[in-house]
Amino acid sequence: MRWLSFAVVGVALSIFLEVSVVRAQKQSSVTFYVAVNGNDSWSGRLPSPNRTKTDGPFATLQRALEAVKTLKQQQGGTLRQPVTIYLRGGTYFLSEPITVTPDHSGTEKFPVTIAAYRNERPILSGGRRLVGFKPTTVNGRKVWAAEIPEVREGKWFFRQLWVNGKRAIRARHPNKGYLQVAEVLDVTKETPWNQGQWRFRFASGDLKAWNTITDAEIVVMNRWVESRLPIVEFNEKENIVRFGKRSVFRLDKGDPYYLEHCLEVLDAPGEWFLDKRTGMLYYMPREGEDMKTAEVIAPVLTQIVRMVGEPKAGQWVEHIVWKGITFSHAEWYFPEASRRGRDVGGFAQAAVEVPGAVYGEGVRRCTFENCTIEHVGTYGLELARGCHENRIVGCTLRDLGAGGIKIGETQIRSDEAEQTFGNEISDCTIVDGGKMFHSAVGIWIGQSPNNRIIHNEIADFYYTGISIGWTWGYGNSLAGGNIVEFNHVHHIGKKSDGDGPILSDMGGIYTLGIQHGTVIRNNLWHDIAGLRYGGWGIYFDEGSTGIIAENNIVYNTTHGGFHQHYGRENIVRNNIFAYARDHQLQASRPENHLRFRFIGNIVIGRTEQWLAGGIDFNFEFDRNLYWREDGGPIKFGNLSWEEWRAKGMDKNSIIADPQFVAPEKFDFRLKPTSPAFKLGFKPFDLSKVGPRKRRTR
């Protein structure tokens, strides 16, 4: 019977080994590789081609994603181990967007990670490299030109161009600064403010009847939007220019504008013009650019990545992690299907219809970590319908045609599965935006609650830094419970290079509608400038309700550190507002309810006008410290300090030097003897605002 015992032991050992192998297979990770010198017919299991060139990495990320899908199918429809797709360095020019579906998803235990290989820099590009440039002369100026047959054949046209990784400029007039609308035609006293025009009169000599004038666009800035208006008729005798689209809103005399994309104004290094008829691209090189070796890229795709699930059906793109990937070279421009694109040259606010180069719908519990989105004509990243619990961490977004990040939608979804909520944007740098759509914002949160915007830097946008909410007034709104803290937002309206302001009605942060639980705290807001009006730090616009703003520092604004247009029951407490140009604070529309409480703040400035707007005393001011540096009087509306207090305002407030450490250097730390402490002011530390240092890998 000994042989039977050996047999039993053998079977048992066999079963044990088989189970061990299965367990090992379940726990060990699977790795695929993608490289620019790869081949989609290979296994994708090697980081480099083998010696015989019979196996190696895939050539495309899409092929690697399909390998993940196949692996899931082989394992019964779900992953049994984590999967990593490593992208080797280099530029991957895409013929269509990378598509990520629920079939490519990971799980909480076994995610799918798409990562840069070691310290290499992979770029997913929606563009195409242009070659064949030759020197030529246009209008007596030395330029370089390349022929693009697809443009001549009407198959391709583009409005962005990058040379050696730097954005080139569509031939522009004037090269710097702006012209001004001389006269608005077809307007009467009865013309609504939101009815646009098809033409205007320009000042003599500002524009000329150049041969390619009808290839050009006028970009005119009005109120808080830009309008991109293609020229269809030019009357130099009467100084009238007519457009193929109307402006978004009624234009005003003096509105700034410039002309873009006319061959005759190609007169400065870095400028270019694309001739639709001949397919010729003309470019005037910058100093040091060798067009024989320069990398010239033009966009082909609108989006680089599309992550699309169906949340209503419970089909999610989930547990995908992007690490260290760069997304570049995408463009969008007014498709005929756009709600406003056919007849109107812009958007009602925030360039809201411009999509993200990286787009998500039905995406949950995914992460973008240490990624870069740059050189795009769109918003950088958009999480639209049904996206929740995603994280955007340590990313850099720059050189943006529109804005940085969009979270949510403009419409209110009744089905919770289709709502967008609970996302995080942290430690990101979002800069240099609005290059094409000037009214775009750094971070836009629509009808979306419970998101966290923490430790980011947002700078150099022509319009608002952070915008939350999309309900004007007191109607239904989903944008509550959003947390905004430890952000550094600066040079909004007027960029750090001195350009602007060109738009009005903006804020470092801008809110709309009822949003109980939204908190704005421990942020630094500064250098915010509006053109005609509205360069505010913290701006509660129409219907803003239930918001707390505390422990913020705001300085160097044109129209006030704080403004509430209209809203109810907001709290503004323990903030420092400094050095607004025109007046320090503003409260616009009177209403028959408690509008806001302004408690325990420090306000310092050099103006006589302290509070401007509609003063009805349906607000509470108390325990504040005010200080006019030159010692002059301060007024609240038309009221003196004594008259203001006689109305029941600021009963326990004082006018006194707050004793900042170095206000001339914008060091607003308080000395121990500051009288603010007697009012209950609580010091807060903003030395660590903005992105925290993170490990790159």
C-alpha cells in the first residue's frame, strides 16, 4: 500500500503546486511596454526590441490597452493582478484619440497604471510634424514657407502652431497692445446688452484693405468675454468692418480688439500665416531658430484622450492611473454643431463650451499624477457627466488655448449616477491660459458638489482663477460642499508680463448660486485686474448663498478685495484685504434678507472709499480693523465712519494700524502688539500655499 501513499502525496503535491501557481499569477503584476520604435504585432512584454527584431514593445498605447482588455477576458472579465503600461520616451503622434472604456478598467485592488518609463518623457500628441520649409520673401519680408497639400484640398486647417516647443503667433495687428472700437453701429437705446453686432466702425488708419483681410478675424473683448469674428466685408472708405458671426454681447465704444491671421501683418519674429487657397504656411523665425532642423507641430485632433463610460448603465471607466505622461497639441474651433458656434463668435461665460484635450465621462476613482498638459488650444482636462472620486495630483497645465481644468457640467442631472462630484485637484500648477479663448478660467466647477481644490497655483489668465457654480440666482444648484484651500492665485486679468487687463467682471475666485458647505479658506489671492470694472479677489456673484470665506489674504486688486453682487447668508471672516485700487470692498444689489456677515477682518488701503455699491444695511459688519495708511477719512458709501456706526454697523470695530511686519513687501504677519488680537483676530500661516513638493516617481 506504500505505492498508494506515494500516489496520494503526489496528487496532493500537484494540487498544491497548481494552486500556488494560480495564486502567484493572481498576485504578480503584468507589465506591457510601448515605445516609438515598437511594433503592435509584438508581445509588448519587452522594454526594447530584441536583437532579432522579432519581439519587443508595442508601438501604440491603444494596442497596449487592448492587451489589457484581452487579459481581462482571459481571466473571466476582471483583473487578478495589477497591470502597468510603461511608455518609453518620445512623441507619439496620434491619428485618433486614445480611447479608454470600461473594458480597460482596473479594480481597487488591481489598478491599471499608464506610466512614464523610469525618467523618460513620453508625449501623446494630437498634432503632426511639418517639414519642408524653404526660405522665401513675402511683402518684402524674409520668411520660411512649407506647402501643405491637405490644406489646399480643404481637408485640414489649423489655428495653433508650435516651433521647438514654443507657441507661434498667428500674424497679429497690432503686435502688442490693442486697438479700440471707434463706433458701434446698429445699436439704439433699446438694444439689449446681450444682443451682439455684426459690424463696427474702426478708427482711421487702424485697419487697411489688405489682400488677405477676409482670411482674418477680429478678436474683440467686451464685458467678460471675447468674440472671435471672421471678417467677410471690409469698407476702408467708411471705416466699417463686417463679420460672418455676431459678437456675444452688445459692443461698446472703446472695446479693445486686435486683428489676427492676415498675411500682410506678418511682420514680427514668431508670427505665421496659413493660406487656405494655396496650402502654404508662412513663418518668420525667432532669433536662433534654424528652420532646417526646427520641430514644427500643428494640431490635428480636438482631443488626445477620451475616457468614456456609461454611468447610467453602471458601466464605469475606473481605477486607471496616469503617471508622468505629457499630453500635447490639440485644437478646437466652433464646430457647426456648437450651440453658439454657427452665428455667434463666443460663449456667454468662461469659454465653457470649449472641451478638454483630455476628456472623461463616466469616470470614477481614476488618477492623474505628475502629468503635464501643454500646448493645446482647448481646456486641459475635463471631467464631465458622471465623474466622481477622481484625483488630479501634482500635474502641470500650461500654454493653454482656453482654461485649465473643468469639473462637471452646466446642466443639472437628476440621476445621481450621472452627477459629477467628490473629485480632487491638488498640488497642480495651472498657468499661462486663455491664449485663444481669453475668457477661460484656471479651474471651472459647474453643477458639481463636494470637490476639493487644494494647494494649487493658478496664474496668468485674462479672466477668473477659480469659478464655482452655474446657477444664476436662487434656483436649483448642485455646487455645494466644495472646499478651496491653500491655493495661490495671482495675475488674473493682467498677466505677469504686463498684458491686460482686457476683460471685466472677474475674480480670483468667482461663485454662483446656492452652495451650502462651500468653504474658501487659507488661500492667497493677489494682482487681479479688471478693465472697466470687476477686478475682485473674492467675488460672490448672483445668488451665491451659504459660502464661508475665512483666513484668506487678498491684495493688489483693482476694484476690491471682496465683492458680493447678490446672495444670502454668506460669511466673510478673519481675512486680510489690502491695497485695492478704487475701493476696498463692494456690495452691489440690495435685497430684503441677510446678505452676508463681514466679521473679524482686517482691511488696509489708501482710498477714501472703503465700501462701494448698494448699501441697505441688510448685512452685518463687526469686529473689523480698518486702516487707511495716509491717515485720511474712510467712507462706507456716502457715509462717514461715525454715520456708518450710527446705522448699527461695526459697533465693535476700530480704525487702527494693524502693525503688519512688512506690508510694503506684502508680508502681512502681525506683530505681537497688533490691536487686531483684541478684536479676536486669529493669525493664520499661508507660507505653504500652492503646490507642495512631491516625489516625481
